[in-house]
Amino acid sequence: MKTGKVFAMVCLVSALAIMMWAQPIPAQPKYGGVFTWNHNGGIPKIGAIADNLGPMAANRNTFPALESILKTDENENLQPWLAESWEISTDGKKIIFHLRKGIKFQDGTNFNAEAVKYNLEAVLKGNIPGSSVLNKVSSYDVVDEHTLRMNLKEYDSTLLLRLAGGALGLMASPTAMKKEATPETMAKLHCVGTGPFVFDSWKRDSFVQYKKWDGYWQKGKPYLDEIKIQNIADLTVSIMSFKSGEAQAVENIDPVDAKQLEKEGYEIHQPNLYFLHSILPDGNNPNSPFAKKSVRLALEYAIDKRTIAKGVGMGYYEPLCQVAATKNPWYNPALSFREYDPKKAKQLLAEAGYPNGFKTKLISDVMARRDTLVAIQTYLKEVGIETELEIQEIGALIAQQRNRWDGILFPGFPNVGTLVGIVDRWGDPTMFPSFYRPPGWQEKWNALRAQQDEKKLMVQLKELLKILYDEVVGIPYQGDAPLLVRQRNVHGFDFHDNHTVNYWEPQNVWLSK
């Protein structure tokens, strides 16, 4: 009996050894090499964030040098970074940051509470996009070298997320920022952070290059010798550069190109972060057909979202019926998908007093995909809603979004599928004033902003998105996650990582031979 047990144990151990031997050994990071990647988001300026570097492309271009005080994980839970911990007072009037010790900026300046205070005040003074949330801060107290207290006029649940997920929390050396600079010298003088790479060179809207910094606070990192970020407006040229070996990655590629590149053996990366597209009828206008819920509902049933997502997205995009992708923590599986049903759309229109349909405007901008616009226009015409297409310049449509419009607004840029992105699109009373707002709508969004408990906040968010769905405030139709192609020897480059727009961690990127 004992011999049998021993034999069985030997067999089990042998089987486990074979299984372990058969498992692939994780690749170990290698040092050296130059990583070059292409995007088409522009490189208008390089400097500190307070220098107003432009739109969201600013942080993607400066991450090698500048780091944030906080970051998030894929579910938007806050995570430590330059601040190792933080606490919020029970009354929501104070946030205390405990900063990591022993960190220096690349010019030798100490990273400390004074530096964080200086950066946040400079960002607000510079009126950087998104910085208005810092108006809710009444003052900052430097408790000691590594402790900063933020005193609030009122609590805002998006404040820490904005510091973690956007450019606001990126820290530059106060010593460097105090140096007088022109747009031409700003890169060299002001782009001085705590990051793994130091600024090397830059050419406006062409490239920015960084070199390894040996004084980085994370020991053993970075792995690369250099990083070069290139702006190439023409996607075809960018992909040709990639195929020739001049670049190891290309961001923001079209689904058609992604399919072909995948067939050719290249690696396609699609992040967990989705951009959520919706059309917004003027339901807040009492003289509009869309003031009636049944007409807004008819609009939704008239559009074949699955076909649009499949045709435009080549399988990479997700059709939507709520303001959430299935991977989002606030996705509600109880909200059934409203399938394409033109017969039902016509019936709803007839019941609302429009048996022959009606004419309206479809307003968009030059950023919008023309094939999607035409598809929606065609679907609406089939049920009797004839639309006159009005294409505006980007600046004009941005202004339109803060004023009223007649008809259907088709924003060329979707709302980012983050909590902050959702609040900014649907919960900001100064934005999109023409979409329908049910009773108590703004009060509920204000309560969400004031909520300190993360679990309760998620319940409130789901409730608001259910109201949006039930009342057909807007019509979400597609979620797309930006596509990236990379060479198979690239490791650690996961763009739009941690459910954050443009986020990546240069210190973790390495190249296998």
C-alpha cells in the first residue's frame, strides 16, 4: 500500500514538473536600444504642463520626462505614484498628500510639497484645460517637506481622478519653470521632471526625443537608451515608416489597416479604454419633435448600430445602447439592447403625430467620420426623418456645444469612456444645453460630484446612466478603442493604459533583440 502511494506521488511530482517545464518562461527585460513611435496628434509645444502645451497630446509627448502625483488602475481606482498615499477628511474639506521621499527633479531640485503646490497653482493660473476644478481649492498648506494639505471650498469626486488621469497632476521642476522661456526654448528649459528620460531635442510638429536619465527614482529603470516620438499626419506614410523599421509602433490606426497589419504578423494592441459616440437630439427645445420621448426613441430604433460598428470598426468596435462599454465597471447588463427596428421607429413617429416624418438638421464637424454620418443620415431617411447635413469647423462646433442647436448634434469627438469623460459630457450644466434634461437631472450629477464613498458613487453613476437610457437623453451608438500596431520585439508599451487617455509608462518599455 505504501509503495503504491509513493509511486502515485512520484507520478504527480513528475507531471507537475513537466507542466512547469512546458510553461513559457516570462521574458526578462533587456537594456538598451532606441524606441521610436508615431502618432498623428501633433507636437505643438514641449514644456511644463503650465506652459499650455495644447490638447490631450501634451501628456503623451511629455510622459518620458514628467510624472504625475497619482495614477489609476484599469477600473479607475486611484493608485499611488509620486504621492505614496493620501487621505480625505470626513467633511470632505481637506485632502492630505504624503509624498515619496528621496526623489529629485532632473535638474537636482528636490521633489517635495512646495513643488507640488507650485505646479498646481501654476496650472490654475495658466488656465490649462480642465484646471477649473482647482478653483474648488481655497488654499494649500505645506505641513512638512513631504506632506501637502489641500483645503477645499467643496469636495469634488473628480478632482483626484483629474490629477491622476490628465495633465493636471504632471510635475515639473519649479526651478526650471521659473526660467524665462520662449516657445522655442521652452522644451529645453521647462520640460524637467522626475521621469525616467531627460529632454534631448525637439522640432515643432515633427518629433521630440528623450535620453535615459541615470538618476531615476525607480532603481533598475528605465531599460531603453532613448525614446523618439514622431508626429506624422498621414497615416499611410506613418505605416510605411513602421514597416521599413524606422518606427516600432504606430498609434491611432484605422481598423482597415489594423486587419491587414494583423494578417501580416504585426501585433495589434487595443486598450480597455473606449471612446463613446452618441448623437444628441435637441430634446430640451419645446418646439422640437425631439421634445417627445417617443420621437427620441424612434431615432434610436431607426439606426442599425451593429452594422455601423461592424462595417466601420471591422470587429474592433462595439455597438452601444448605453453610455458604457461592456468592460466598464459602470456597465449595466440589465439595460437591454435596442435592436434596429425601422418598423417600430415609424410606428413611434406616427403615434407622436409625425406619420410622414419630418425634416431636421444633422450638425457635425470636420473631425467626424463621413461614412458614419452618411450611414446615420440614410437610416433616418428610411423612417421618414430627412436631415440636412451641416459640417462646421472644429472651433465653431465647440462653441455650438455651449450654445443651443436645432436638430441633431453629431459631435466629431466622442466622450472619453472614463468617469470624468462621462461627467464632462452629461453632467456639466454649461455643455450641450439643448439635450433633454429630466427633472432633477443636474441635482443628481451635483450629488455624484459631492460623493466621497466610491461604492455609493458607482451606484449613483449607474442610476444616472439608466435615466439617460430610459429617457433617451442622447443616443449612444458606438464605442471604439484606439488601435495601436507594434513590432513583436516591443514590450511594455500599452498605450491608453490604466483606463487613462494617452497614458503609458516609458520606464517599462524595452526591446528584445
